[in-house]
Amino acid sequence: MERRLPIIDTGEDSSGGCGSTGPAGPLEKRKNMRKRLPSWFKTALPTGLAQSRYNDTKSNVTTHGLNTVCEEARCPNVHDCWGRGTATFMVAGEVCTRGCRFCAVGTVKSPPELNAEEPGELADAVYNMGLSYAVITVVNRDDLEDGGAMHYRECISEVANKNPGVGLELLCSDLDGNLEALEQMLDGLPLRVFAHNVECVPRLDGIVRDPRASFGQSLEILRKAKEVRPDVLTKTSLMVGLGESDGEVEEAMRMVREAGVDMITLGQYLQPSYRHLPVDRFPEPSIFADWDRLARDLGFGAVASGPLVRSSYRAGLLWEEAMGGEPVVTRDSTGSAVSHVQSQKRLVVVEVDNS
């Protein structure tokens, strides 16, 4: 079963090079416009028990030939999450029916049929990796009447049946706004967290996201999920560096909280390739810390805000925080998330590869 997050169009153009005398073409200019990562893009490696847990998980992935979003997307937090028994998988194929300009996943109008064996294979993968918490994320499947909802339900149910002690989080699509399908999918589903990302501030919807997606539709999905399953925590993620202002970020956070969302993550957008939207800015860590404080003031039960934070960052720990546990940012900080209440302890520091 494929559970990869592919990076599209990684080939290099043959134009230019030594001896070239002509002006740079549009693609070459876009390559040259890519911003360098600032100095604060660093994270820390785990040590002790966390390092041992990471090594065990890595060994299981290699032995069983498993594929995870964590590795395929080269997530900077893979050591941290695997060291805590958390991993993220993508189901329903490796190509999407939408063409959001920030995303590296390939786009097709008519993707392959769903893999009927995927739920069982996914359950086996979670078992073989020895996970304590698993995030199941999906591609958009607008080609399906229910947006893939029943397939996602079957995947979650099968994982829960084979791994009864594992915490489960679904990072879902907007199901093309199909609230009936959402309700049917969530009915009795053994989830701890239902997540759906608003991605960017409302003004940038038309620039960043596919025309079939919108901030408003995403909020409606999150509202409905909370209405249908008040016992399940809801979560969303917001990217910055796409052309928004600080004020727009703050207003978007307020709108999300007013929709009843329990948890939020904020992270820096990074351009997957020169063909994607360029990065507009790199807010300094202190700004992310300010957003962390605002999110807590707004009443979010759990927050992760920082340049290296991704939507599934420390997912299991974020759930624990929302349930009354210690804030994620104060637990063995690796520097990915920042906060005005964060411990400044640093471990072994490594540079993040953005090549």
C-alpha cells in the first residue's frame, strides 16, 4: 500500500549552464528567487529513551518496507515524533483532485480507484511500527460522491480494531462540503481528534488554495464535526509566510476559535519547489511566540506555534495538553515550537535540509 507524500516536479531544467549567454528564462528566475532559510531554522535530536524509541520505529519501518508522510515529506520533526511513538500516514492514494499552490502532492482529475486492501494494510503498519498514536491524513477525492468519507471511516475502524490502545487522529479533507457524509463518517468512529486545516487567512484563499476550497467551508466542516461529535477534540492548522499580515493571522485565529475549534498549530510555509508559491516572509520566532500567547488567551486548549511546526506536530502530546496535560512547548523542547512559557533547554542541534 502506498502511503507516500510525493514531491512533484523535482527535475531540473536543462536551460542555462556553463557557456550560456542568453538571459535567464522565467523558470530560472523563479529558482533564483527562492529565499534562503533564516538562521533560526534548527531543531534538536532526541536523546536517551526518546532516541531508543526512534531507532526502534525506524527499524520497524525499514524491516516492513513501510512508507510514512514523516519520511517522504522530510518532516523536520520526525525524530521527535517517532521518539514518542507517533507517526503520520496518508490514505486514499498519492495524488489529489485539487491543485493548491502550496502543496507538493501531485494533482489529477481522475485518480486511481481506492485500494480495498488499504484499511487492513494500514492497521498492520501501525501495529508493526509499535505506535502509541497515529495520524491518518488524506488527499482530496472530489471524484467520489462522498469525498472518500466511508473509506476514511473504514481505515480508522480497522486500525482501531487491530490496535485498540492506539490514539487515533484523522486529518480530513473538506469532503467538498458534504456535511451529510461527514456526519456518517464520524458516527461512532473511535477518534481522539478530528483535524481539518484552514491553511491560510481568508483573503488568500484564491491565491493559495484550489477554487473548491475556502476558509469558510473549512470552518463549516470544523463546526459540524464538533456538533456531531462533541466528545472528539477538533484541530486546525494555519500557515504563515504566504502574504498575510500579522493582523490577519490574529483575526483568522479568532474566527477559528469562535467556530469551537479546540486546538491549533501555526507554522512557516516553505516552498516545495520553484513551481510553487514563493515564500513572502519568515516571521521571527518571537512573533510565533506572540501568536502562541494569543491562542492561549483566546481559549485554545492546546497550541503549537513555531517556524518548524507542522499540522501533526507532536500530535499525541497536543491531545494530552488539550486534556489538561503539560503544554507541548514545555516538554523537552526541540526548538520547533516556541512560546513565552517555553523552556529554553536545547539538545543536539541539527540544520534542516530544505534542498
